[in-house]
Amino acid sequence: MIRPLILGPAERASIQEVVTFAARPENHYRPFAGDNVPPGDKESYIRKFGLPDRPYRCVYSLTVASNGQLLRHLSISIPGMPDKAPNPIACWTLAAAYGFTGWDGLSQHPPSDWAIDLPGFCVAIAQRYVDGA
């Protein structure tokens, strides 16, 4: 099944809203400092794009790692389809829209400084966060 991803002005404005929200220090996710409610359980960090019945579900946060480093973190899944992983190009396109840097917009492979994890049928992407870049 082809799952379209269209990021028009409304979708990009929605992404910018969550990016701005997550950038506020009081909204950083701190799992190693007792922050026990993950961003995926908080609507403020979640956006859905694509078909209404099978959207791409995106959870974006700025996460403080165990070493204190601040990371962009984006997880992408398809609700209701636990046996289907999101398309990699759609994932890289979404990551770039959320501010991840370094992808050329064409390659099937993510940049070398993106950490990619596939926990189950979800794609999780992390990159060191540098304010303004």
C-alpha cells in the first residue's frame, strides 16, 4: 500500500508549533532525571500526517541524554498497522521538516550523524541538537 505524505503550509506550521514547544527548556524530556511520562503520551508532542485512517504518527522532543547532551528525537509509526514500518524516505522527509540537518533530500540513507533505531515497527531518529542549527 502506498502511503502518501504531503507537507503543505498547514502541516509545516503544525510541525513548527511542536518544534517551538519542545525547544522551551521546561518542555525538554529528561528520562534520566525522573521524567517518567514519555512525550508519546503527551498530545503536545504528537502530530499526525497523511491519510486519516492510517497516518504517520510523529512524536518529537528535545531529550536530555544520560550524559547531559541535548538530542532531537523523532519517532514515526503508523497507528493500527503494527506489522508495517514507515517508509524510510518519508521518515527522512519528516525528520528534515522537524529540523534534523544533513539529509540531501534524495538519498535513501540518512546522514551519518543521525542515530536510527527500529524498535518494533517504529522508526526512531536522534541527532545532537545545536540551537539554531
